[in-house]
Amino acid sequence: MNYKKFLSLKEYNTFGIDVKSVYSFFCFNENELISFLKSDKGREEPYYILGGGSNVLFSEDYKGTIVLIKSKGISVVQENSNFVFIKAAAGEIWDDFVEYCVINNYGGVENLSFIPGTVGASPVQNIGAYGVEVKDIIDEIEVLNRKTLKKEVFLNKNCKFGYRDSIFKSELRNKYIILNVTFKLSKKHKLNLDYGNLNDELKLINNPGISDVRQAVINIRARKLPNPDEFPNAGSFFKNPVVKTGYFKELKEKFPELVSYPAPDEKIKLAAGQLIDLCNWKGKRENGTGVHDKQALVIVNYNNASGKDILNFSEKIQNSVFEKFGVKIEREVTLIN
């Protein structure tokens, strides 16, 4: 089997945290995964399924096995005059999948361009950007039951998708391993340009198409977000908090500049980046880590900070926001310890 012992995980997490796992197992297909789960390491030792490592924070060495999913494959499984259904393996790089769809003129995923990570991780987190969430285009998810080693299929409606959340992140956490995701994409495009400054980015283009939207999203993200290869980070570190309408009105009286968006159940979503910025964290550094000077949602590992350094720094930000606004901002990244 594809095992390595005491492998540094620095290049397998976008924070660049130099920790080790007792074992690392590189899994390239379903049969290898099942063989691992039947082995002593799969049955007895703790193990963690790692995709692109773009949404995790290691606070210490991992005392078990890290399973790196490297499966590949993208194929059309069904289509009609309006829609196409595309199955992608969990190990596919997410933005490679988006590029494939746009090149083949399949619409609906273009707003999610340039997001790091893998296809298999996308539904767990319910990744989203520029008014689109991956739940909007997922048809079904093929998974492996860790206990029975049998394959199962979850339809979209059974995944309990929420804001940066799903059944795989909450009640079924560590119960299943995602093998493939099937997406329902459109052949007749309806562009979603209402979020952020997408319209401004496209204002000089007459009748923009999905390739124009993809490039606009890439341009905006490249300007706002640091490249993990140059400035190790995990993208948005915090979720945007949701508050009750009544409390939002109180906050708005004290802080008229607050940005807000409607949320389900007649609640209001606040911009975590703005809250952090208003607490004067943007650009601050401490113990090798800091808040990016252009996007307050992003914490950067500037100088070989440890996972614990980054965690402690993030908790100071959370406490500061709560003290000023009475609002709790939750981590979007997954802490591994």
C-alpha cells in the first residue's frame, strides 16, 4: 500500500503547517481505500481523510494516519437539451473541474472559480462564492460507509445543506467517505451577477458568457486574496455570522455602516470581514501570523507560525468581535488535533 511514515504534511495543507502524521496513505482509487479500511490502521488507529488541505488547521502532529484522496475522473453520465449531469471523483482539484465545465459550456459552477480544494471536500463545506453555493448544482453524492464498507448514495435533498455546512460536517461527520459527486449543470445559461462587484468587473463586456464570469471571478479573487503558494492561508478563516432581525436593528443604530444580507428564517447575515476590520485587526501581525491587509477574513502564516500560534491569534479576533458587537464569529476552517 502507498504508505509513508512520519511524512511532513507541510505541502499538503495550504497553511503550510509543518506537522507530521505517524502514517500517510495516498489513495488513488476505491479499491485502495477499501483495502486501507480493512487493514489494522483503518480499523484501530485514528485516521483523517484529507483532500486538498485548503480548509484545515493542524494544531499539532497527528497521532494516526492521514489518508490523502488522489482519485481522478470526470465524465458525463446523462444529458438532455437543457441539462448535463457530470460525475467527478473526490480527488479532482476543484478549480480543474470548474475549468472543465466552462470549457465545455456547462453553466452554473462558474461563480465558484478559483476556490482551492478538491471535489470531494466541496459538499462537506458547502463551498460558496458570489451568490452561488455548491448545493445549488449538486445532484447526488456517492459515499463509502466507513463501518459497513458499502457504497451508498445521498441525494441533494438528504444532505441537509446549510451555510458552509452539510450532514457530512455535522451529524454524519466521520461516518462516510465521499467517493464521487454528480453535478447538474445547465446548457442554457442564466448568469448570477448580483453579488459583490461582479457586474462592475463585467461592465465593459457586451453579453458576457460563463467564461467571462469565470475570468471575472478569478480576477477579483486574485486581487483580494493572497496566493497560498506565496502567503500560506486557508482562505476565509471565519464564517459570516447570522443574527436575529431585532438584534441587527440594535446593531445598525450603533454602527450604521454595517453591511448585511438577508438570511433564511427572517434573519440577517453580517459580513465577518467588516466586523474584524472595524475591530482594527486588518494588517495586524503576531508570532509569525496575521490578518491579510486586503481581506480581513483571511489569516496568513507569514513566518512559519505553528498551528497553535494561528489558533490563539484567531481566538483573540473572535473575542474582540464579541466584545465590540456581541456577535460570535465561528471558524470556517476545520481544526485537526
